[in-house]
Amino acid sequence: AQTVTQSQPEMSVQEAETVTLSCTYDTSESDYYLFWYKQPPSRQMILVIRQEAYKQQNATENRFSVNFQKAAKSFSLKISDSQLGDAAMYFCAYQARNRDDKIIFGKGTRLHILP
Amino acid sequence: DVKVTQSSRYLVKRTGEKVFLECVQDMDHENMFWYRQDPGLGLRLIYFSYDVKMKEKGDIPEGYSVSREKKERFSLILESASTNQTSMYLCASSLFSRGLTEAFFGQGTRLTVV
């Protein structure tokens, strides 16, 4: 069975600094997607960034980038120039690319931004 | 603007009651999901559906059932609510595609069973 592990329940970073959130996963599939979702306090979950497993190039979205290491089954999220609005729960997620499209989430990392 | 709407933001029910949580999406998505979110446990999949009248058990289906009679609506049913079902419930939908898709979430229903 596929699993997603986020080993950091909470992290803090100074405003304007860079922070990296860790995620590892386990799967026997070769074709899949990986995601980072953000859940701000009392607000809806939204997608931050996504990565296709067959693409070697790491995805980037403005201040957000990933370090995707397929052999190591690692998918970390780097947030550059942290802002107060980045404070949220961050969830790493996995989805196999087949008909059974269930999405599996990690337990989340709560990110605090220190002014 | 894409939208997933859950019928209630907050709900308080008594033990033993039958509880219905409704979710509607306006994006013509094939896939719909129900998750339960608890502190320290992340999101755990209860049920999902990839087509009308189709359903698949997730990781924690016990005590729950679902209904999908129309493509846009996915209902979660607690047959006999218990206090250990007090939680945040999240509905999501996604487009089935061989390409890369994302899930869109509702605002969540915080259910308290007393």
C-alpha cells in the first residue's frame, strides 16, 4: 500500500527566510503524481505545487519549489522569502496515475512564520 | 471559478442519530472524495467515487456509507453517530484524466457528536 510520511509536525521560520518541508513516500508504482497542499487557518485547502513522476525537472511556482528525488522517494517543498501569509498546515500528497485515483495524504506540517 | 460546497460548516448531532453530510461540485468532475481530518493524523480517506453510483472504500470506512446518485453530488452518511466520529470532514473532487489533475476541496464540516 502507498504511504506518505511527513516527519516534521511543526516548523518555524523567520519572515523573509527560506524553509524546507520534508516528505517521503512509498509506492511500487512507476507513474504517479505528487502534490503539496496548503491549508491556512480556518480556510480551504488549496494546491501549492505538483510534480509528475516521469518528469525529472523539479516543479517551481513563484517562491515555491520542490526537490523531487525519485529513487529516494523524497519530495520536499522549499519556500523562499517566507511571508506571513505562508503560515498554514502543509500536506504532501500522492496519487497513482491509474483508474483508482484516490489521493493519499501525509499527516501534515504546521508552518509558523515569525515576524 | 471552481467550487466544491459542503452543506454545513458546523454541525452538532446526538449519539445514535443518522447524519447526512452533503457535498456538491460544479466542475463536472468524475472523482469525488470524503476525508476525515484529525489533529496529528492528517487526512484519512473514508470513501471515494469515480463515477455515478460507483464507490470505493478508503482507509477508514467503518461506520460510514456514501451515496452518489448524481455526478455533482456526493453524500456521506453516518448511520448511527458516535462520539468518536467527532471530527472535521472534508469533501474534494477532481477530474479523472490521464494527465495531471488537482483536487479541489470544500470548506469542511466540523461535526460534533454529543
